Amino acid sequence: MEITGSYLLPCSPETAWKALNDTEVLKSCLKGCEALERTAENEFTGKVAAKIGPVSARFSGTMRQTELDPPRSCRMQFEGQGGVAGFAKGGALVTLAAQDGATELTYVADTQIGGKLAQMGARLVEGTAKSMADDFFGKFAAAVAAMEPEAVPIAAPAQDASSAEQPSGTPAWLVPVVIAVLAVAALVLFLR
């Protein structure tokens, strides 16, 4: 399943990059996030409680960053496990680009899901992922605006979300988003 998204953030690419590497900022913006930590220079682990349709579970996962080009882009490889709820694994390219005094965050991910999540169908999983990413980026935009006081407030989605092929970052994302809606969390979040 391909997941794409684009969000406009009210800050410079440098501020967005810094915030996307701050585990406390990310944890505070991701609903249901119980743990998020850097385990190595370019590796993270996390735990998120989430409900996707009728399935509620705690998802645990890891994410590794590669091809770092601060503060413009990075690639990520991620794996998440939700017990009987299922699993997800995949990779993503996340980019940050200056745009009229703000930053456009864009992600493209290829994700595989299995278990009960795969049985529910892509529409339900994508709808939940989009909702979580919109929630994450709304909170994340407020967090980066506070880090950059002269920023002008900007609405979260950079484009009409219903016309794009997107579930949802993460950071977030991914949004994103890290592990809760499995793929999206890993995407919209963890830039380095």
C-alpha cells in the first residue's frame, strides 16, 4: 500500500527538522504515544496505543533513518508489531522544503500490513491513518509555531487531503506520522 501526504508547517525547515528529532515534542503530538526513544544515532523505538476500526492494540516498533540530508530529507525503514492486531513494515522518503516563509513536509511510503489489520481493508486503515496524521500535524504545527514566534499560523494539510492518495507524518510522519497506525507514525515523525 502506498501512503503519501503533504503538510505546511509555520516554521523554517531547520526548525521543523529540529522538532522532528525531539522525541518529547513528537511524543506530546502523537495521540496514544506511551514511549518514544532514540536507541542509536539514527534509530528509534516506540509504543503507541491505537484503535483502528474494531481493533484496539498496543503497537511496538522500530525505525531506522538512512540517506540523511539535514534539513531537507531522509529515508526511513520501519517495522511495527501489534500482536494479534497485525504488523506493518516498509520504507519512506520524507522531504522538507521552504515555501513562502513556511515549510512543506512531504512523505511517500510503501507499506505492507498483515494480520487483522490487513483483513479490515485498506480504506479503514487509511482513514484511521489520515485522521491520526491530521491530529498529529495540527498539534505539531502549534508546537513548531511556539518554537518560532514570528511564524504565521498555517492550516495543517498543504493540499486537499481527499484528492491525494494518503492515509494521513510522522512524524508523522508521518503522520503523521510512529507505530500506532504503524506506517504513518513512522513516516511523519522521526526525521533527523
